[in-house]
Amino acid sequence: MAFGNDIWIEAGIAVVAVQVLAAIAVLSAGKHEARLRASLPYVVSMAVGVLLATGTVHLLPEAVETLGNRAGVWLVLTGTILALFCFERLFQVFSGVSAEPSPGIEEQECEEIHQHSHSHGAAKPSALLLGSVTHSLVDGTSVAAAFSVDARLGWITALAVGLHEVPHRLGDFALLLHMGVARKRAATLAIAAGLSSVLGWALVLGLGATGAGRVAWLLPVSAGSFLYISLVDLLPELFQARQKQTVAWQMVCLAAGAALAIGLTHLPGA
């Protein structure tokens, strides 16, 4: 695996670019709210396809090739999925998160935007932000770990992270409004929560400097997190659509997302 300075700079650029994209989406939410609500179901659908394909077609094969097809790889994959489930359930229980948002300020705005984003529920702002910070930390390590193996894999992973990070950030913003946080402060907090992805990049950078083998074990972790996010957090949201045309376009976007991630493998230099 390559650990030159150029690789880590490129990884850092990708991590920051994802957060800049999410920040632009949050800052634009007030100006283009109707267009945003209309496009989110399809962004989420494409994100599911990209995440699934990236996890199964790129990250897992790379993990097996780098670490060998041994039980440890599959145990880490399974353990990651179970750990994320346990974390989310415990987080919901101890932070008082409920399944549905409770009535509050700007309820209609929150429900319309949040309908197609991660379901954080009616938590306190501090609890909500803790979950988001942890989520972004995992995203940052995923992108950096992929870059440590191959730059192409890194950009594919960044694409997958970006497609689900935008709805995630918008969901945070909507729920902070829902909790009574002022719009400007809500936008600031939602954007700031994503900055932990840079810490994830820095952690992988530290590991890479002391041992390439340890970084490689983050590949099945990244694959497990992508499978969990796509199948548990995002895919169930697609069932909320009832109109035939919307469902049809969701399927098209899901297939397009998977095809995009898979097709990147066949580009020159892949």
C-alpha cells in the first residue's frame, strides 16, 4: 500500500470536499427548499445503490485481497454491523430518542426535509450532535482507509460517503430547527458536526505512519458501515413513497447509483 504524502493530501481533499458539499446543501436549504424536498428521495435512492456497490464490489474485495480470505475479515465485517446496531439502539435509549419527531417549531419544514434523511428522532441537540459527530468520524476513516489502498478506491468511497452525507446533514439541520434552535445556529451546528470526518482522516494518517497492516483492517470496517447505512438507515426510507412514478424513479436512481459505483472500476487506470 502507498503511504506517500500525495496520497494523504488527496485523501484530505476528498474528506473536506464531502463536507463542503454537505455544507452547501445545508446553507441552500432555505433558498431552494421546494426543490430540495423534491430531489431528496432520489438522492437517497442513488446513495443506497452507491453504498451497496461500493461496499460489496470495491471495499470487500480489496479487504480480501489485502488481508487474505480469512475468518478475521468476515468477523470484522459482521462485528461492525452488529456494533453499529448496538450503538444506535443504546444511543436511542439513553438519549431519549423516539421513533418519530415530536411536535415543535417549524414542524412542517422539519417533517418534509427529514422524511428523506436519517431518522434521528426527538433527541436533545447535544445527543443529536453526538451521534452525528460519531457518524462523520466513521466516514472520515472510511475515505482515508480507502485512499491508503488506492486513490481510485478512495474517490469511489468519497462519492458514496458524499451521497449519504448530504441527506444526513440536512436531517440534522431540520431536526435542530424542530427542537427550537435558531436557523443560523442550526446550520452552524449541523455543518460543524461533520468536521469530525477530518479527525477520522487524521487518525488513519497516524496509523498509516506506523503500520500499513493496521490501516488495512479498516477496509472491512468501512464495508460493514456502508452495508449497515444503506440497508438499515436508508433503504427503509424508500418505502415511504407511495406514488407509482416516485417509486419507479427511486428504482431507476438506485440502479443508477449501483451502476455508477461498479462502472468506475472499468475506467482507464482502475
